[in-house]
Amino acid sequence: MAADGPQNLRIGALYPDLLNIYADRGNLMVLARRCRWRGLECEITDVGLGEPLDPGRFDLLYLGGGQDADQRRCGEELAGEKGAALREASAAGKVILAVCGGYQLLGSSYVLDGESVAGARVLDLHTVREDGPRLIGNVAIEVDLPGAGGPRVLAGFENHGGRTVLGADQEPLGRVLRGYGNDGRSGFEGARTGNTIGTYLHGPLLPGNSWFADWLISTALGGLALAPLDDALEEEAHRAAQVAAGLTPGR
Ligand code: GLN
């Protein structure tokens, strides 16, 4: 087993069997590969239903997207001790990345069919399933993350029935350039508080946005400077995701 330490990225994957649509687990593979290609260790530990979450054991926590029914089962737990552990991790500056269904579960509630699925209350937001169509398609957003060297684009794919409304003081993750984002109206996509990030972007997200994978790794390791990699293929994937969303990226 790898020794604990700043060169060892410890990832906790929450509910990997329930929250993993659109191959969201691929995000974990990207994080692990990009660490290992640089000689950094990366351990991924699954934390499923009924398993306690010790926030001190991890540098980065991950939740993928999910179906409504599976979200219900996770929400029951996240409303209790596991949600408290997530809030503790967030307050301690750990990186948390949550995609779509996982993002919705970081809020206070997801209301659908007259029922309210509770969330972890890590981010100040709530989600409502409206009568309108699902919000589906390629999406591109502009984000301005601390230490990322200025505004950058994230591109991916969204498919959600829920509309997410941010609390008055909740920062979005970014601004919609193409697609729907949180609710198709506000112009906001995702939410961010410190190093806790929720987004609707699948793809999976990280293979097409490797710069963001590196931001997550570096931030989770306390701002560690990462050696550059040969990213020719990853840059092509990033370009293709932007083009699919209707942008014309520069070379
Ligand atoms: N079940 C949620 C919704 O439809 C999230 C879907 C997802 O993770 N893609 O809004």
C-alpha cells in the first residue's frame, strides 16, 4: 500500500455503483492516470451505502450522476451523518466534485412528483423537477477558478430533468456559453464554494477537459505544481467537445 503524504492522492468515490451514469466513473480513471503518469500515487476507495465516510481519509471526494430512484437511496443517507461528513470535508477545503445527480444531492432538496429527496446541504441550492422537457444536449461553460490562469472553458453533455436554483449567496461554477446549465434560464451552470464543485457536465467530464482534471489534482494536493504531460490527444478531445457544443475554439 502507498504511504500517506502529499504525493499520494486519496480519492473517496461515493456510491460508485448507484451514481455512475454516462460512464461518470471515467472521471476517476482520468484522475488516477494523470497522477500515475507523473509518478504520483492515487488510491481510490469506494464508499457505498451503509459505509461511513471519514473525511480525514481523503483529499478528494467524488459523486457521479444518477437516476432519480438511486438518488433517493443516497439522499436518505446524505441527509444524516454522511452529509455532515461531507460538510466537514468541504469546510476543511477538501476537493469535492459532484456531477449531475451527485450535484443535486449536494443541495438541500430535490423535489419531484410531490416528493422531496433530501440532500447533504453542502452547497446552498435546491433542485425541482418541473413539467417541462429534460434539458439535454452538448454544453459549454466559462469558468474562472483560482490559480487556473484566467477564464477557461469546460465542455460536456447534460441530461437532467431537475432545474437547480442557487441560493442568493451561492456562487455558480460558471456562465453558460452553449446549452442549458442549471435551469435553462439563469445563465448559470453548476455551483462552487471553495474547493467544492457541482456541475451538470457529463461526458464524462474530465477526459474532455484535462486542464480541469489537473486543477482538481493540484488543488487536492495543496497546490502542488504538476509536471506537464503530452496532452495532444486530450487537447483534441477538449476541442471536439467544444465544437460539439457549438463553439469555435482557437488552436
Ligand atoms: N436524475 C437527475 C435528473 O434527471 C439527474 C440526472 C443525471 O445525473 N444525469 O435531473
